[in-house]
Amino acid sequence: MDAWKRALAGAVAGAVLWSGAALSPAAAAGGRVDLVLGTKVVLDEATIAQVTEGAARLCGGPPSGYVKRARTADRTGSIVVLCTRPGNKQVYFR
């Protein structure tokens, strides 16, 4: 069942990224953000500090360079693409 949920989540995220649309849940995450690499959730509902550290490791640069984008993802609930890794895997906040 978990594999089915992951596949469905990956398909939805891919469709959203492909179309350029953003997801807007009814309530913001309240300071918690997911860091995703392709279809794999690297950090689930982590703090802004944790996800910016993770983004810096995956995409390069200082963690402070990702704070504004992490807050945008938290506040709006939208997917914010950070970079593309080898194998055409996108790294993003949601």
C-alpha cells in the first residue's frame, strides 16, 4: 500500500511541476516544510533550518540562500523547485 501511495504522490507532484501549477492547501504548514528529491521525501515536515541545510547539501550554496524559498513553500503550500540533480531529478520544497 505504501508503494502505491508513493507512486501516486510522485505522479501528482510530477504533473504539478510539469504544468507549472501550484498546490494550495487550506492551511499553511506552520513552520514545517518537506524537502523532496525526485519522488523521495528527504525531510518530512522539518523545520526551516533543517530543510535549508538539506537543500544546501543537495543543491550547493549556503543554507541562508534557501530560507526565503522555504518560507514561501511553508506560507503558501506551493512547490518551490530549487535545482535539478543528475538523472533529471528535481529538488524542491513543498
